[in-house]
Amino acid sequence: MSPLAWIAAAGLTALLGVTAPGPSPPPPQPPPQLDDAEVRRAVDRLDGVVEAAMRRTGAPGVAVAVVHDGKVLHLKGYGVRMAGERAPVDADTVFQLASVSKPIASTVVAGAVGVEGWSEPVAPNVPDFRLKDPWVTSHVTVADLFSHRSGLPDHAGDLLEDLGYDRAYILSHLRHEPLAPFRASYAYTNFGLTAAAQAVADEKGVPWEKLAADTLYKPAGMDSTSSRFEDYEKAANRARGHVRSADGTWQPEFLRNPDAQSPAGGVSSTARDMAAWLRLQLADGKLDGKQIIDAEALERTHRPESVTGPPQAPAGRTAFYGLGWNVSYDDEGRLRLSHTGAFAQGAHTNVTMLPGERLGIVVLTNTSPAGVADAVALDFFDIAQTGEVSRDWIPLVDALYQQEADADRSKTDYAHPPSGAAPAKAAGTYAGTYANDYYGRARVVAGDDGALTLELGPKPQTYRLTHYDGDTFSFRTAGENAVGPTGVTFTPDGKSFTVEYLDTEGLGTFTRAGATPR
């Protein structure tokens, strides 16, 4: 089915009120085209590929696992767990996986619900979960949310997490987010996927973290893998996340707690454990002779569900998203499954598999995205298939991450107020308590020196406001989704204000307590 036909069919299905069926099974994979010698060639060059990438970027630590035909061909750590210290990264060093948690979560769900459970509606099992459209709320399924086709906007809920709200609060407030066409649009959402995973866990009567451990981690012998931040934090052999400082060096400045979105981004694991998971994935759910995940249920996660990128040229190929996986097909018709994980506060990971070749690689790094994890995987497959690297991947991948990071930055240069800027009113004019249905309570506090601070979140995070022009101020954002300076603009009557970076979907206006909302 062509991409346009697929979109049209999905939209018609939603319009008619019919539960979206699972996609038809793709055609059989072509026979393997890589022999053992070609795979070994790529494995033999991995040390050089990884070490060169680390030299170019300064990345402190990397771990890599390669699996082919049921065997672990490469399992190794490089560098150090934390810059400035000597403790080495090895195959048992625990890394945060960020969004590589998603294909792991889909493996757990496949094991928990089989094939048919993907089509179950989410709302009955998460009573406080609602979307803006009641019809969509009653029809959205586990598969819809795992494939990012619910209509929720891109990264819905992430800013609530940054402000300190927990999973329950975030899932219960997604109802305020505007919706794009159901099952006819794609937008990547950590908390949409988390809602689906939570629904499965609630139906089973256990916390998600226990369901993941009981369904996958324990049966697969993934003893150092966890969906709880607490376990990562207390691991003796763990890699600290690093961010690049102003002088270009990597510093372990943050400790990212992703428990609120655990199914989507909260797994921590080692190269050794990830090798076991790769073996299971590439052997139809079986590991060491034991069927851990039903083969048909696992294969269901590998099918295209949503179109993420139509072809950009006549010879181009459509990009898809499956159930927790990026799904594509190469010129030989081979299925390629992949996912990248990235924390701006210090993690970058990649998993890539060619199931028809029974070949996969996982790359774990302890820095914010700098191109290393993706480039190592891309280099590996280039070398396996042609003997040479097809292009210099690091600058290309790094530029894409930088472009994404810059996209949400304000177009206003708050460091340089306009000439002739209007003065602010007296600080007391702005001070007070404000409310927002989505972001909760906010306080504007006037200090004895006349300076203003803004308090946001359940355990108030305080931001100093700097005057820009008239009733507009600015502050520097913080958290995983920080975008640099952002604006805060009060209405002339002082009854409300809007926070620029919280207002992408029109949800960023706070109204003074007792005032009529605008």
C-alpha cells in the first residue's frame, strides 16, 4: 500500500468509527545477503571506529554489543564512566538508555498481551486518562499510542515532567492538549506511549516497573536492567551522563530522573544485557532454547504502523514507525529496525537490527547527543555491506540534533532589549498567585529589592525574571527540554501572563487567582 493510500485508509477507518486493524504482515524477508566473513570484517574494525569517534567528539565512555546468528560477536566497553576519573567502562557498566527504552517497552507489552492486546482501548484501564476529544479517548488503543498516531502533539507532556510533575498528573492532564487527526497523523510522544504501557500494567494489576522485570528482564537474565531510576542511581558500576561545557569539555552536570516516563525513556541497562535482548529479538522471542516472548506477538511490533517520512525523491523510500521501533526497508527489501535514545542532560544510545540477517548492534554512550552512537552503528553496517564507510556520519547526525535543539529557541534576543524599551510597572503590579489548568499554580514574587521571581511546578522551581520591554520579562529555562531564554509577558491589567516556551500549543497563559480567564 502506498503511503498516501495508507494515510487515507487510516483516516477513513477513524471516520467510520472502526477499530484500526493491525497492519498486514509484510512480505517474507529475502535470503541473508551477508556472510560470516562480511560481518566479521565489520566487527574487526569496530575498535577503530569507536575510538576514532571518541577522539573526535571527546566522548568519555562508550559500550558496544554486536549479535549475529544467535552469537555475541562483540561485547566491549571503551573509555571511562565519568570524565576526570579512571573507572573504566566495561560490558557491565549501566547506562541510561533514554528512548531506546521504547522498543524494550514494546517487547514487554508483546509478552504481556500477545497479539490481540495491542488493539485494546487504553482509557478503561487508566481512569484519569482522557484526550481532548471524547470519541478519541474511547477508541485510542495501545497500538495507537505506541506508534504515535493518537493525534497528541509532538512531545506532549514533556514540559510538565521538566517542571516536576509525576506520571499520574501528566497522564491526567493530556486532555488539555489539542489533537491532530486521529490515526492519520504522526507525532512522537513520550507520555502517549507511557499511557499505553501504564494501561497494560494496570490491567495486569502490577506497576509497570514490575511488569517489565517479570515479563522480560528476569526471564532473559537481564539482571542489571531496570525501569526504575533508583536502581540506576545506586548501581556501583554506572556511567554518569555528561553535557558539553562552554570550553568544549564534557562535564557530569546533571542526573536525569526519567521515572515519570519510564516506559518511554526510563530504562537503564548494560551492553551485556542488551546483547541478550538483541539475541531474543533476532530469534523470534527465544533465548537459550526458552520462548520468552511469543514469536507472533513480537513480530507484530516490527510492522509499519505510521508514516513518519514520505519519500523525499522519486527513488527515496518511505520511513515508518512500528510499535516502539523505527521501521524501514532498504533497496534489497530487507527490514531494518532501529531506535535512538537521547537525553540533552547526558545520554545517547542506538540500537539497529537487520532481522533477516539476524544481525544487530547496540551502542551506549554517556554524553548528550554528539553523533557517536548513531555514527558507530551506521559505520558498522556500511562496513559489513560494502567494506567501506559510505560517508562521514558524525557531522551529519550531530547537525540534525543541533537543528532539533535550536528549533524551539526563542526568536527574540532577550539579552539585548530594544532601544527605547518601555519601563516596567511597579513590581507589586505583577506579584501574586496565578493558575493554569494544564501547568498548575504559579507565583510571581516581588523581592525587597524590587526584583521579580517566577515559581512554577508542584515543588516550586524558581526563575529570576529579567526586564526586557514594558510588561515583558525573560528567564532562562531549565530541565531536559530547556530552550535558553524565554519570554514572560503580562497583560496591561496584570490579570494574566503568558510564558513563551510553554505556549507552543496555546496552553501557556496563567490567570491571576480570582480573575476571569481570558
